[in-house]
Amino acid sequence: MVDAAGDLWTIDWELAMIGDPLYDLATHLHLMHYSRREEERITEVWRSAVESVRPGSSEGWRQDLPVLVSFKRAQSVYTDVIRTAVALGPGPKPNWQLLPRASRRVQLALKAAAEPLSLSEVPTLRQVMAAYLRWFRTT
């Protein structure tokens, strides 16, 4: 697309689809990290909007939403691990300044996904950093 200033922009439609509005809600709730109260309010706004368009279409949301949010948490671990590796830079030496903060982000993702991934324990920050260091040495 070309904008008003004449600049060319590329729009990626790779994941564009007509999908499940509940999945979209789960994604939104996962990414926004709302308080429990705010999450309930947003969910009620979503339910009301969906029902106003197509009555009965939110049926089963109470059962399905927690499953989808758990899936998003588990999925996020994989995305965050790869994004962190890329952000740290090409091997064999990572960007040392970014390593603690980036590793903390991965640790938090693992903590959020501990239940859906059936993790008995979440790696410590040192363990996550050490895993990245080992990986960088082998690349």
C-alpha cells in the first residue's frame, strides 16, 4: 500500500482469517495481562457484543476460554524463546546487556505456562541464562 506521503508499506496477510472470536479474546487477554476484575469486565463486554450480533454464539465460553488462554500461555513460551535468541544476536556471544532482561521475560513466560505445560518446576533466571549461553556456544 502507498500512504498519503507516498511511502510504500507492506501488509502481511499471512495469518488473516475468519476465525473464532473466543480465540481472539483469549489472545487479547493473554497479551494484555489485565487484573482479574478487568479481565472479567472485558470478557463480559465481549460476550455482550457477540450475543448482540448472533444470539447464542457465546455458548460454552466459560468452559472454552480457560483452555484457550492456557494454550496461548504455552504457545507464548515457544515464541518468546525464539524471539529472545534472535534479539540477543548471532552466536557465539550474545548481547550481554540484554541477556538478563530477555531471560527474565522467558522465565516469566515459563511461569505463566507451567500448568498447561505440566512443568513441575520453573527454571530460575540463572538456569534460563545458562541455557542461552550453552546454546550460543554451540551455534
